[in-house]
Amino acid sequence: MLLEPDSTAGACASRALHWPVANGQAGYRIVNRLQAGAAGELLRLKNGLLASRAHVDPKYFYDAAGCALFNSICVQPEYYLTRTEAKIFARHGAEIARHLPAGVQWIDLGCGDGQKSKSWIATVDASRYLGVDIAPEALERALRQIAAHFPALDCAGVLSDFSQMLSIADIIAERPQATPVMFYPGSSLGNFAAPHAFALLKSFRENVGSHGFLLIGVDLVKDARVLEAAYDDAQGVTAAFNRNVLRVVNRLLDADFDPRRFAHWAGFDRQASRIEMRLRSTLDQWVRIGSDARKFRAGESILTEYSHKYTVDGFADLLSKAGFARQRVWTDEAGWFGVFLASG
Ligand code: AVI
């Protein structure tokens, strides 16, 4: 592994990590655009837990156990999002691809294991794959698999944290002939607070420019019972996923949360149009958080996640306000999930 200063990153204290990996004939590089300052991140996490309305950024869900639990959530009968989006892709993928020029650079935002992109790369006949993720191991695995599957494809990765803004215009500009298409499936945008989600959309638009595209999947508003069941499945997988964040916090902050003393809770706030997930203290308890301690009263909760739900018109409006002048949308028959292709 070779660490070099990133001359393109300017004042932001990020580093480029040119990481050639043996991969048959080809190699690929991973550019690190994570902001330096782990200490500041940990302080934010701790302050969130010490705040009178305790909260944790949902990015802390995804350690190895959290990723495995999330994969399991995706196949729970109540969690319709993943399979509904997959059906829309299967039914309309060829039509969506016809709206894109040949040889695009496919930019997989929050790529995870890269599986969702595999069929798209073939369908759109991409010339380049850019995986973007916060987790180096997942990113490396995704790149290895994509490169093995498509040996002729130009592959690269970017380490980036969407709780900060995205800044990859310079990497996109390395291939001026290849139109950039950002792919952000799974309604992941919904996990950001509304102002942050809007800022992220604007940064996507700035990064792809007026000739690029954004292909994004978002969950749509529906009956509260359907939504709440999706975030509180009968098998208790979402509950385990939610409680697991306390184990992550214990490791990162040297805290002593006992996940058994917190109950999973998920509810739909129609006014804010979002699911809120919380961990409710089941009794009065003191918890040590590093060198500090705080009391949680019985019933007091830690906010762990928002998952916003959109209307087709509302999301189209958001896209145009973010600078995407042209858009198309595909939904499933029940109108539960929307896939938007935006450009301009
Ligand atoms: C990753 N994200 C889109 C999921 C969601 O539906 O908001 C995370 C999740 N939380 C609980 N279940 C799934």
C-alpha cells in the first residue's frame, strides 16, 4: 500500500492512497477523501450521547456485525424497499439505459459490496467504475469483485463520508469522454436530515456537471403500518441492528452501554415524513461514556436514525431545486418506491 499526499485535495486534509491490487492484468487505485480528524468525529459522537436529546449518527450502524444485520434486514418480508427497487430495476433497466449515452463512468455511491451495480455495468456498457464508500475493506472487496467480473473495465475507488460533502469532480474529469452517472440506490439519501440531504443532492449535481446524470432510488410515503413494520420486523433483525450500534459506541468511546437495557422503537412521523428509530432505556440507569457518565431515565431514548419518505412530486421538486433540470421517474405498481433519473 502506498500513501502519497493528495495534491488535488487542497486545504482539506485528505490523502490519496494509491493502492494497486493484483487483479489479473489490471490494478486499481483507491483515493482517500475522508477528512482527517478522527478525534473530532469521536468527540461529536460522545457529545451526541451526552446531549439532553441523545443521538447517534446512523453511519455508526455499519461495523461488520451491523453490515451483516443490514443484509439480513434487506431480505425480511416486512422490508419491501430492497426487493421493490430491484423489481423496478429489472422491469425498467433497459429503458433507463436507453436514456444514457454509451461508455459512461458509473459512480457507485455507498457501493458496499458493489453487487447492485453489476447488472447495470453490463446494461449501460460502462467504460469506468468508480466505487465510493466510507469503509475501506468493503470498497476494496467491491473493486476486486467488479474488476474480476469485468476485466476490461477501468476501476477506481474513493473513500468518502457522506456525512460530509462529496468532492470527486477532479477524479470524474480524468475521463472527459465518459459521461458521469451517479448511482445512489436503496433510499440511502433518506437517512440524512432534510437540509443535509438537499446539500448532498446539490453536491452530486456539482460533481457530475450539466451533462451528467443521477440515478437514485427513494422510498415513498405510504400507510404508516407498512412503514413501521418495515422498521420493526417480526424476527427482530432490525431491533438487533439498532441495538448493535451501542456495541460500536462501547468500542469507540470506551463506554459501557448494555444493549439489553435498551428497547428498539420505530415510528412514522407523518409531519416530518420520516421513520424515526430510537433506543429506549428500559429502566433508570447510569452509563459510562469514556471519562463521563450520564443518566438515562426509564423511557428516555437515543435517536439512532431518520429514514425519510418522499412523494414523487416532492422529490422531483427537490431534484430541480438541487439543479437537476430534467428528470424521469419509474415506480412499482403500488407506488411504494421511486427510481429517478435526473440530469441537466
Ligand atoms: C440504509 N437505509 C436506506 C436503511 C433505511 O431503510 O433507512 C437503513 C435501515 N434502518 C433500518 N432498517 C434499514
